[in-house]
Amino acid sequence: MNALLHFLPQVWFVILGLFLFLYIMLDGFDLGVGILSLTSSDEKRRSILMTSLGNVWDANETWLVVMAGALFGAFPLAYGTILSALYIPIFMMIFGLIFRAIAFEFREHSDRKTLWNLSFGVGSFLAALGQGFALGSVIEGISVDALGHFTGGMWDWLDWRSILVTLTLIQGYVLIGSTYLILKTEGELQETHFRTAKIAAVTTLVGAILITIVTPVFYVAARERLFSPPLLYVFSAIPLLGVGLVGLLLRSLGRREERTPFVWTILIFLLTFLGLGLIVFPYIIPTEITIYQAAASPSALVFMIIFVGFLIPIMLFYNIYQYVVFRGKVKVVEHD
Amino acid sequence: MLDTVSLSRMQFALTAIFHMLWPVLTTGMAIYLVVVEGLWLKTRNPDYYYHARFWSKLYVLNFGIGVASGLPMEFQFGTNWAPFSEAVGDFFGSILGFEGAMAFMLEAGFLGIMLFGWGRVHPVIHYLATIMVAFGANLSTFWILVANSWLQTPAGGEMVNGKFIVSDYFQAILNPFMVRSVAHMFLATLETSLFVIGGISAWYILKNRNVAFFTRSLQIVLAAAIAVTPLQIFVGHLSAEQVYEYQPTKLAAMEAKWETSPAGQPADWSLLAIPDEKGERNKWELNVPQGLGYILEFKPKLSAPVLGLKEWPRENRPKMVGLIYYSFRIMSGIGFFFAALMGLSAVQWLRGKLVAGAIEQQKLLLLSWIFAAPLGYIAVESGWIVRCVGRQPWAMYNQIRTADAASVIPAETVLGSLLAFAGVYSLLFVMTLYFGSRIIQAGPNLEMALPQLDNAPSVKEEPAELLPDQRPAEANQ
């Protein structure tokens, strides 16, 4: 029984990690494309950018809803505490996602596309900003009392370290967005995104290195765990592997390969994500409350595994099917 | 200055009331789309194909805004109702998780194929996608109503030290309100979309545009309404009976009933009243003698007492009695109006008046259908006001007070997000009306090439050509 008390929250930590990773990867390229659209030079290009996401953004965003629901059920305490502590960044993200969603719907029917293109770009940027601050403050830690209830202020999430995380996340989204566009476009537009991908790869790497240095310096609890074996080996392997992957990415970009940059980027995301998971585990509200303290009752966790667990492969299957149906390039057509 | 609890409540009410407008149409309309697409596959009559294509334009507009406006609903439980989330997360949170994984994902995963897949996948696979979208939408109604019913009639466990410990999850799912509430809401979404589709069809017929085409959709929704409208009145009545049994404070507020009516006596049913909360009485009222006994038990005298609001101390009964009282009457009134309109239309249909050539003469009937188009929304909103304002002062009936359920955050912060929601959601509302009316003005495109049905590949081999400024679905026009 004791083993179960330990094991179930760990299983849910992994499942939540999977949902969050799928969200960050999939909606990551949506948001990245949105941010890139802000720098796009003309209306036609922006149209292509939005069209490349038309059929997938909704399903991608839904991973966030799934993740939040699972967090609510599996770690109710964390759901309440983290979300109320991050009230402002969460609503920043939500309003951003609302602006993005309405851009897709209204733009199609509107004669003046500019406004909705702007809503798409600004919405994506705002959502990424909110997510960056939320992620940054969760890594840094949230001040809570012994019961795990939030005791801090409404602006605790804003400091230079969370700004650093936010900037890096935005770079990462731009990177994965660029490599997605390399996959989905051709010609001059594709060439542009070979360049943006290259820049974003470098800036993301710089950000990631800074975060890797800063985190153990300021995050005392993590330092002890990270700098003692066996985690020490893992924690030192991740940056090395990361640098290697960025090297492979840059090489594939240099060779103008179409598919591999997207694959390398996903691997970079996965690696970073594993690193963050190691820093956070076993806490769900760093730096005080562990997954064992915040978990719902074991029966609830089993109840959810029965209903949600068996759906994971099914969800993955029909999401992949959708990508298969719509594989291929977005074509440019002249309307005159 | 308002306090955090009131502001959080206002924000939840505002986002819920606005959000409701979109899915209430799309969950019902999805079933209609399944029906017309199925009819097309069966009969090969191109009209049904064009119906599927035309109505899905309105569908996707509403669906997208529904997705956008629905996001804050889930997140607010954490941001604004943290103590509540902690107390009920074991069950309530799990159910929201199921909704996301089972229902939303199903809808979102197949929506792309439903909207953009014409010509990409075989029509039968497309039909399957349409069915999945409709199934997902209605599954989502199911889980939401499971969660909400459980807050109305908690079951399957008990509160221990401020946390609800579940002992039987299936008992919690099958809580007393669940079955009837799910049925009531399922019929409500269906009824709302039937009358929206009917109203829009009537508008085209009155305008003399594509009369034969829209007579067909009017007939389809009328055929469905013959079953749905009386059934909804019946299920609504069953739901009210449950309120009488499980939530006496809500029933007393619905009826603006201050004094208890003892058993064995006849009791009046109040048709109209001006409730006075301070004075704990009605300033004026119009009653139907013996009405309450007939409504609740179908006999003149009550066999059990019906409690009045004065039976409970003020802090244990709902406020805004007038709002609850009138919302209930508006909802029921609309239900009966729908049934009457259905009855009249059915008679004219039997007399052969609802066919192209004769239907244009039915001006008054068509006008009534146009008038009925927005009423379903009003009924649904009123019903939810009765359900959730009437539950107060409890977030979870008799277990958790709303006042104890709210996050402790500064009122100014909540005020800020509340104002932002008020602004953005009003914009969403106006823009949906504007773009929706543009879609309706443009009308159906009856020139589109039909998809190939025989010997079509299951998924096209060549890569997708997604055209900017056009949903690929429209590309094969």
C-alpha cells in the first residue's frame, strides 16, 4: 500500500509531463508561427502562415485543456495554489489564446484581414509571454504556508529570472515555429525561415545556457540534489547533449534539409523538458510541496488512470492521423 | 468596493453566460449535420450535401468562439476558486480531466477533417469524422452535467476535514440529479439549434431565396421538434420534481414562496409576483388556486409540506429571489411556446401548406419561427441562472459555502480580469453576430462540385494543398 501511495503520484507526474510536453511542442510551433507573423513583411505571407495552422491549432491547444484537467484531478492542491499564485500570467495566456482563436475564425470572413492578422500575432505573443512567466515562477518556486496555500503577492512571478525564462521560451517557440514552416512552405518563404531558425537556434541556446547556470546558483534545494550522484551525471550530460543537438540542427539548416530541423528541434525540446522535470521532481509546487503531499487520494488517481490512461494512445492515434491526412506544403496561389 | 468573492462570482457568471451561447448551438447543430450528411450518403441527393456544407459554416464560426471563450471556465476553478478546487478536486477535477481527454480532444481531433477534409478523405471517413465531432460535443455535455449535478446533489462520499473524500466514484457519477439533468441539457442544446436552424430557414423562405432548399431544412427541424419539444417539457418537469425533493431552498426561491404550505392542504401556484426580500413577502402576486398541488403531485392537496423561505435563516437561503423566480418562468414559458409553435406548424404541414409553392403564404408562421430563433438561448441561460443562483449560498449544496470557496487574492486583481472579460466577451458576441449574419446574407453555395463517392481513395496520396484565404474545403468549388 505504501508503495502504491508513492507510485501513483509518480505515474501522474509522468502523465502530466507527457501532456505538458505535447502541448509545448505542438502549440509551441503554433505560437512560434504566430510570433513570426508579426515580423512578416506582407499580407500574403501572413495568410500562408495562418493557413499552415488552420486545421491543427485547435487540437494542439486542447492538450493544454487536457493537461489542466488532469492536474486538477491528480493534484488538486497544486491546481488551486499554482493557478491563483500565477493569476496574472495565466489570464495573460488565456486572453492571448482567445485573441489567437478568434483571429482564425473571424479573419476568414472579414474583408480587412490586417486586424485579425494582428490579433493572431499579438495573441500568440501574449500567450507565450504568460506561459514563460508561469513556467519561470514555477521553476523558481512559489511561496506557500505549511498547508501548501499561496502566501505571496500578485506580482511575485515578475523578476529577472522569470524574464530570462520567458525570453528563452519565446526563442524556443520561434525556433520550432520556423522549423515547422520549413516543413510546410517552399521558395522564398521557406528561405526566410531557414534564417529565422538559425538565429532562434543560437538565441535559444544562449538562454538555455544562462538558465542552466542560474538555476543551481539560486535554487538551493535543487543544487544539493543535482550535484550529488547519480543526478549529477544526468544533469551534466543534458547540457552537453543539448549543445550537440543544436550543432546537428545548425548543420541540417545549413544543408537546407526540410524535415530534419523539425526533428532536431523536437529532440532539443524533449531534452530541455527532461532537464526541467529533473529540477522540479519530486515537487509539484516548488520549493515546498511534493507530489505526495499534493496528490489526490489513491483511489482518485486510479479512477483517473482507468478513464484517462487508456485514452492516451487513442488520442495520440487520431491526432497523428490528422497530420497524415493534411501532410504536405501550403501552396501559394495568386488571386487577382 | 466589491469584495473578492462577489467579484469572482461575477466573473464566473459573466464568462459562463457568454460562453454558453456558442456550445449550446454547436452541440445540437452537430447532430443536425450528422443527419444531413447521413441523408446525403444514403440518398445521394445533392441538396443534403449542400445543407451539410452551408450549416457547417455557421457551425465552425460558433465552434471556434466556443473554444476560445471556454478556456477560462476550466482555469478559473484554479485561479479564483483555489480552496474549492482543493476540497473537491478528487472527483470534480477528475471529471473535468475526463471531459478534456474524452470529449474535447475527440472533437478537436476530428474537427480538422470535418472542416477541411472534403476531397481529402473518402466521404465515409468524412462522415465518421462528423459523427466523432458530434459525439465529442455531446460527451462533453454529459461530463459537465455530471460535474455540476454532483455539486447540486453531492453523492458517493463525505466531507472530512474540509475535503470531500470519495468512497464510491460510480455513485458520485450517478448522483441523484445526473440522469435528468443530462437529459434536460441534451434536449436544450438540440431544441435551441433546431429553432435557430428553423428560424434562419424561415428567414430565407420569407425573403424568397432558395425556398425549396430551406423548406427542406425547416421540415427536418420540424420533424425533430415534434419529438423534442414535448419531451423537453416532460423532462423539465421531472427535473423540477427533483429540485422539490433535494433542494427545498431552491424550489422556494423558484416559487418566491415565503411561507410553508402544510401537508393535506391545497396550495396556490404563483403565476406572477413582485418578491420583496427585505420584507420576506411578495408585494403583489397573481396565483392559480390549488396549482402547486397539481404541478407537484397532480392532485389538489399536498401530501407533504412545501417549505417556504422563512424556514431557513437568511444566511442559508438564496438571494436574488426575483431573478430566480422570473428566470424559471421565462425558461418554462419558452418551452411551452416552442411546443405550441411546433404544434401549429405540424398542423400546417399535415394540411400540405409547408411545401415549396405554398409555404411562402405562411407569413405569420414563418415570422414566429424567426422570432423563436433566439429564444432557446434565453431559455438555456435562464435555466442555468435558476440552477446555479438558486443553489446559493452553497458552491456545493449543503457542503461548501461559496464564500469559503474563493481564492484569497486582492479584489483589484479580480476586478481587472473581470473588466477585461466583460470587454473581450462583448466584442466576441458582437463580432459573432456580425460575421454570422454575413454568412447568412451570403447564403448557400449550390454550385459546388460534389465529392466523388465511388472508387474514392480513403486518403488522397498527393500532399495537401492548403490555399491561403480559403479553407481547403472551399477550394473545390
